[in-house]
Amino acid sequence: MVDRNEKSEVIIKNVTKAIQSKKVQTVILQHCTFTVEAGKLTVLIGPSGCGKTTLINLMAGYETPSSGEVLMDGKPISGPNWERLVVFQEVALFPWLTCYENIMFGPLACKCVPEEIAHHETLALLEKIGLSDFRDKYPSQLSGGMQRRVELARALINKPKVMLMDEPFRGLDAMTRELMQEYYLRLFEETQTTNFFVTSEMDEALFLADRLVVMTNRPSKVKKILHVDLPRPRNFEIYATKRYNELKQEALELLYEEMAGEPGDNRCCPILSLGSK
């Protein structure tokens, strides 16, 4: 796969997002500010309902902020673009296409590279994700984890400047989820594509992140940004290190404050998976 030398950043600048429903206005994000740094893996975590998917939609250009700005390389994001690709929670492979054909779809549709080059890049990606022997299988013939791997490859072959990951491993069993984290991290560490990853799993967040953005309850803003100074490349042995557990304790304390609410606060306690390791 051809490396992309150009690295992009996305800036969420004082963003407020409100939704009007009949006579009721719900403020999801309020004065939210942070940066998805170029070439880094930024992970966002927060209480249920804090606007994680809303932020993905704003960065993808599917929605616009009520106020504030969403910028990519200093320019306002005005709509969807191949430079920012989303991997969603739900599998979105074309069921009538094989693994190989699903991955090839983007390059053939946009005609951005010769078909022969796209062919070789597809074969290389299939090997990297461990699915060379399944290239002619259809999505219905694959496990959930295999389908997720094909989705990652289908996005990466388009060489986006920014990858937006909306809880892509949600719903997978624990073993498959860990395997997917390893595949994903290996691909990131190789390509260094700018990544923004949303999750509700604390261990997943810290295992992946360069920077961890912790959100408050709704109306949500950034509570704190943690620099995850764990060495790369990473493997699951990192869970046993002193620094990992220090970071986890700090992040959990921040989230517990939001889950419990302030004294006299009538908000319900949001659900967050804190991990079991």
C-alpha cells in the first residue's frame, strides 16, 4: 500500500450542537473544543448520550454545528468528502460483492488509481488483515470480526487523510474485539493516518490512544485531554504496566465524576463500560 505523506488535522472549535424537536430544543454539545492531531490516534470517551456519534457526524460533514467551527487543515468542513471516511458501528459491506470486490469498490468507483495498482494494493491489504484465503468469500460467509477487517481495508485503500471510527468493534465478543484492536493498531502504526476513534470501553481507549479526550455529560464539552504516553508498538502486555494503570485510574476518576453527577444533580447515571482488565 502506498504511504500517504500528507497528514491532516481536524479542529473542533467552540462547537455547540442543538436539535430542535417540536417545541423542545436539546443541546448535545456546548462550547466543545479539541484537536485531532495530524498523524495521531485520538480517542474520545464519555458518558452515554454525550454526543460521541454527533462529533463523528460533524467531522464527516453529515451535520453542521449550530455554532462554532469544524475545520480540517484550517478550512471549514462543508460536507462529506473522501478525505474523511467513517467506519460505522454497523457492518456496511455490499452483500453481493466478495471481500476482494468490496475493497476494490472505492478505487474503481473514483478511478483515482489504475486498476492494476488497486488490484495489488487490495491483495496486500487482504494479506495484512489475514484474509488472503477468503478473498472470494461473500460477507455472509464471514464471521463478524472478518467483516470488520474487510471494512477497515475498504476504507484504508482509499487513503483518506482522516479515518473516523464510530465504535467499530461494538457488539463483537471479547476475544474477537481484542483481535480487531490488534489489527487496527498495527495498520495505524504502519500508515500513521490521522485517526479519530470513538469508544465506550476504557481499556480499548487507552490501549489505542495517543491522546484521550474525556467528555462531560450533556450538554457536553471536553472535561480533560490525557496524553497517553505509552510506547509504541503496543501489545496487551501494556495492561500490566504501572503507567497504564496510572492513566486508567485518572481517566476513571474523571468519568466517575460525570457518572455520579454533582450533589443535587437530577441527571440519571449514564452507562459506561469501564473494562475488566
